Amino acid sequence: MNRPKLCLATLGVALLPTVRFFDAMVLRRFDSSAQDQVAMDLARMMLVIIAIMAVLSTEKWQKTTLWAAVFAMLLTTGSEIYEAMGMAKFTSINGRYAGFNGHPNFPPVVLCEMLGIIFALSKNFRFNCLMIGVALPGVALTYGRSGMVVLVLMCGMYILMNARRNLGFLALVAAITIPALGAGVAVLQSKTGQGAMKDKNTADRLDAILNLDFEKLKSPERAKDVADAWEATMKKPVFGHGTGISGTLFAPHNEYVSLWMEMGIPGLALFVFTWLWLVGRSVLTGGKAAYLLFALIAYTPAGQGRIEMPHYHLAMVAAACLLWPKRYGFTFRSLENTASGQMRHGTV
């Protein structure tokens, strides 16, 4: 913590969580039996954001953030493999593995966001490809449709952009990974054949991913959730129902609808403006942190509860620090020592 220097842009990405916390804790426009828990969850997240901002204000913040992302990926995928081996049970949905995250929808989000941080901070193409190899089984074991699509798009673009300078290495990787991927798919298919109800869901998910069946990639359940949330949003479209209603009474699986329902047009505008602000800065700086921003924005149409997770805020603060490298520090001086020093040099 030697001479911390703050990136002022991090205050911008912390604005929306702060407004939501104030709305839930002070205004309490949506009141339910679970509102105290909602408020405390948001208070906990504010402490997490402050801690992240403090760590990323230090001199070696890039190295610290990089290794935090690496260890998050290793723990996420490692815990899923541990669960898939039958040595523990963490998941809340049978047939889909979640690892320490508890719900299978979260590991793909964590892995893609942390991989985005690694792409932004590490210039080592081989190391980054290794981390792609860590992410693949972590996303595959969740049978997550949107997660696999986002991962493939992000990694595919990253590899294509760097392929020309690494053709020999990529040829070697392809010779190793293609058989490994075939074996992995066979393992996933065999797991869908175990059990009864759980495997109709996982089998359909796997079939949709492998065959790029866009009809099966759609989720009728999520479509109904979005429709119900949209109907509730239109009842109070201007200022919303209050922070806490999304996740308590509704699960829209869409961050735009979720924030509009909670905070109305002002909250939605703040959310959209934050993305435009970050993307605009990335364009002006030659695409800096582009993969990280893609990983963050790609989940907004299907996200649920993501903006209340620590890894999301780590990625957001890291993006702000990368896009606005200028820092501001604070210096404390003794007035007595300053005055005596000036007198010794003949100045007042």
C-alpha cells in the first residue's frame, strides 16, 4: 500500500452499485420480508467494491489483478471437475456442475470475465491459450448455452487476431486439443445418459451447443420470465418498483429489464451510459480492454444477479483502470516542517 493512487474512473463504475444500495437501504421503495437481506447483500458488495478499488490503487495493481483472475479460474474449473468426479456436490441443479459457485449459470460468467482480464493484462499468447484451456472444461461442465457461445466468440476472435504470429504454436495446440475435445464431448454425452429427469435437460443443452441448433439454444422458461418482468416494468416504467424486486419476485434473466423494473428510466440510462462510456474510451484508445468489455457486455441480455457478484466488479474496476491509466495520489505534509524548510532556503 505504498503511496496508493486512485483512478478516478473507478468512481464512475461504482456509481450504479452506490445508487442501488441507497435505493434499497434508505429509500426502500420496494418493501418485502426479504428487503433487509437485499440491503445487507448490497452493503456487503459496496465493501467489496471499496476493497477492489483500494487494491487496484496500489503500484503493482496489474500483477495483483492478473493473478487474482488466474486463481479465480483455477478454483472455478477445479471445483467443477472435483464435483464431476463425484467427490462433492455443490450444484443446485442436478446434471449440471457448478463448483464453488453453487449455481451452474455463474461459472461461465466468472471464467469469461476473468479470461477477459487476462487477455487485457497478459501479452503472453501461449500463457493466454493455456488459460483458455482452463476455461473450456469449466464452461462445458455447466452445460451453459450462452456461456459456451460467449466463450467461443471471445476466444475465437482472440486466436484469429494473433494467429499470424503464432502459426507453429497453434498447429501444435490443434494437434493436441482436437483429440482432447473429442474425448471431452464423449464424456459429456456419457454423463447425460446417467439418470432420468436431469439428463433430458442436459442432453438437449449439449445437442443444441454441438449442432448450433438456435431453436434449442432458446429457453422457453427464460422467455416467460422476461415477459413477466416486462409486464411488471410497464406498470411503473418511469421510476420503477425499487431495488430488490428483481431476484425476489421476478427473475428476468436480462439486466436491462431488471434495472428498468427496479430503478426505472434513470437507472436504465445510467446502466447503458456506463457501457457507452467504457466502449467509447476503448475505441478511442485503439481497442484497449476490448475482450474484457466484450465478456462483460455479452452477458447483459441473459444476466441475472451478475451485478451483485464480486468478480463482475473486479472486471469493471480493472477495465476502468486500464482505459484511464492516469492516477491521482494524496500527500500529507506537516505545515511546521514546510515552513521551517522555506525559511532555511530564504523564502516565506
